[in-house]
Amino acid sequence: MLNTLNSAIKGDKNLDAVTGILDRASLLQKLDEVIKDKNNASQYIFGIANIEQFKLINHSHGHKAGDYALNVVAKTLSLELDKNTIIGRIGNDEFGFICKDKRIAQIQSSCESLNFSLSHAPVTWDGKKIRLHIKFGLVKIDDETQDCDQILRHANEAIYSAKYDGCPTVCEYDGNATAILRRSGNMEEAIKLQRWIARDQFLLYVQPIVYLNNPKKASHFELLLRGKTDDGKIISPGKLIDAAEDFNLTPMLDKWVIRNLFTWIKQSDNSLSSQYKFSFNISALSINDNDLSHFIIELAKKEKVNPRKINIEITERVAISNMKRCYDFMTELKKAGFTFSLDDFGSGYSSFKYIQVLPFDVIKIDGSFIRDIDKNKQNQIIAKAVTDIAKAYGRKTVAEYIENEKIAAITSEIGIDYGQGYYFSKPFPITKLSDA
């Protein structure tokens, strides 16, 4: 049957315009034929291949680069999977494939090999390297399979497990409801997030960033979000943040933070603007919003906020994902007087290249190197090396997660400039600053 299907493909006009392989409707038609062939259905496996953070590729490098990446993935799928496998593009960042007479283990091995090839051999576009990471969801087709919708639903649940349940690359659907429940739960959290933003149920908290040589005097604070539930409880909105990332709502949340911080400073008669400096994080999607820098600059003018008292934190992962866009975003805001911190340095890439290229004022050393620095000599060496290199480039340094006196002493001894953590202060409502 599969040979017959493949023969039919040659004359199929319903091909994807970008990649030249089957489009969604055509692939699902083939899948429907497989499901209805009850005598042979159990010999087939359906899979979905999802390109992670594909939107960032389009935002960062343009849609032509995205189209090129799609073609590379389509070609690699064709090479890595069996020649009799039917492949089609079923979504903006997803491919589907139908395999026959293959064990799950064989397909898993091919999928892992494909992801390894793409992630370790970056695609080059316009002189820039783009690393592609693929997640796979696999489903066995059997006598109980009802229709295409069921197969797609199960494959997507497997994809979701691969993304969020710690599965490295490939996940097979096993009937476990955990993934779908988590996805459903995150959707509910996303709805709650939008409701909380509309009702101003988020609260601005701050945590001091202190001079290690004079920790009793704090003039710099990092903003942290808390939420106020309908029954008045103050909670950390971790699940809501996850939902914001999952459903691309982080720009909405980022703007809420910026707007409410600037408004609070204005309502405090700007006396705190000269006294204190405030930091807040910006998400990857926000940085890729070409209007955000204009939004920040114009809002600061409107609320009469001194840009030199505002510091924007960008995580290491976000910085490395799109250095060109980060550079443009930072350069425009630095001209207006804003400063920048590289957050979580050392958490993933630890490349010193972007310390040199991107105009960061401060390097925040990831807490994983600090929280046990009093017990781990290697972490002391790493923290000292980062500090020395930061100083060579004229950058200040911050040690996060300082939780006892000994850690505070060690970080000061190795030359780190600032410290942050529960040893100095737990987060507290920003309103307490105006009461001080």
C-alpha cells in the first residue's frame, strides 16, 4: 500500500509551496487511507517533528531564513528516515511522517540522529549560524485508531511531553494523560494571566542589589513579580510565567511591568528616581518587538523617569539567540541613557564573545556558581575567572543567590562588585521604599 501511496505522490499537485513536499491536506489524506486499511494499519507509525523556537528564527533572521531552515529540515528528514517514509509539512513549524514496518526504537534512533545532526551542524544564513533543535512525537497506528484527528492529538501530546517532561528528543504517546492535562492547565493559567493583567492583580516586589563592600546601603533593586489571588493571598506566579512563555504572552507581561514601574516612580514624585535604580527582565519575544525600545523611551519621557536609573536585564540564552537584534535594541536604549545587565551568565553558553560584542554594563553571575561557592572550590575558580574577564572589559559584576555570611565574604574577596540574595534581604513590596 505504501508503494502505491508513494507513486501517487509523484503526480500530486498539492505540495507545500516552501519545501516541495506534501502539504497538510495531502499528508492527512494518506494518513486517513492508512488508518482505514484495517488489515495493515498496525504496521504503521505516525510522527510529528517540531522545530523549537521557530518564531525566533523568523523574528531574528527574517522569513527567508525561516524558509531556508524549513527546507533543510525537510531534506534531512528525507535522508534520515526510510526512503519509503511519507513526509509532509503539517504546520508552520511542524512536519508529519508515516513509517511502515519499523519498530519504534528504530524510528527513535533515526530521529535522535537527525536532531544531533542539525543541532551540531548549524545552518548558515547570510553569514550567521542558526542551530536547529527538533522535538519528535510518535504514535503507533493500531486497530483502535479512530481517525486522523485522534492521531494528531496523540502525537501533539507526545510532542508536549518531549518539550516539558524532560524527554531529550523523542517521546512516544503511551496514553498517559499527564501531558494533555498540563497543556490544558497551562491554557487555564494563560487565561488567568490575561485576567490578572487586566485587573492589576500582579504586584511589584523588589530585592536589593548591594555593594559587597558596603552591604548595609542599598541603592539598586531588582523587580520581581508576585500575584494577589481572589482570596487575597500573595503568591509567586511561577505557573503564570510558564503559561506566558508557552502562549507567547511575555511581551504583554513585560509591558505591564514597565508601565507600572514607571507610573509608580511618577506617583512617588520622582524623589525615588534620583535615590534608587531599578532593574527588570525582558523576554526574547519582547526584544524581537521592534516597537519596544520606542515604547520604553517614550513612556520614560511621559512619566519623567530618569533612564539612567533604569537597568534592563537580558538572560544569557536570550542574548545568544539573536545577537544582532539584541545589539540594536541595547544600542538604541543606551543612547537614551538606559543601562543593561547580562543575567544568568554561565547558565548555558558561557561564551565571552557576546560580552565583548554586546554593550552590557553589568554581568550577573549565575546563581549555580554562587549558592555553594563556600563548599565548591571549582565554582570559586569559575566565578573569579568571570569577574576578572568582566573587569578587563570594564563591566561590573553581581553575584546572585548569596544566602549566608561566608558566601558574601568569598564573593567580595574574589572581586565581585555587587551581591543579591536572602542573606541581605528577601523580596518585599516596592511600596515599602516610599514608606522608608
